[in-house]
Amino acid sequence: VAELLQLLGLSSYAPYFQTEEIDCEALLLMQSSDFFELQLEERDRNTLLGAVACVSWSASGRQRTARHSVEVLFAPPVELAQQIARILGVNE
């Protein structure tokens, strides 16, 4: 997770994730409220949600739901999404 946070320019949050023992598998299941509880700023929550939604959605082949509409706005470029998928161990 630390590598992903660094890639997204959010490495200052690494201690929070380490303290809470959040690994890549857990990160893929997290929602905005989970990031809020970790005290992430709204812009940073959206960045993480966009990155995770982008790779998990493309890997699963599922349709996006209304819940993902905000995350789409913050989805990373394709090259970054590929790096995120590699870090999280998600096959695209």
C-alpha cells in the first residue's frame, strides 16, 4: 500500500494505513467512509477511490454503478491505472 500511496502523491498517509494494517486486499474493499475514518482529506479520498475503482472495475469486467460516479471523475490516466493494478495485484 505504501508504494501505491507514493505513486499517487499520498505517502504522508502511509503511517495511517500501516497502523490500521490495511493491505492491498483490504484497500480494494474500502469505501469513502473508510477513508474518512482514517482522516484523509476529501481530495485525497477521491484520488484513492478513483484509483481503486478504476482498477477493480476494469479487472472485474462489471458495469459501474451509481456509487462509482464520483470515483470516475478522479480516475487516473491509463498508464497510472496500469501501475496501480500491478501494485495491487489486480489483473486487467
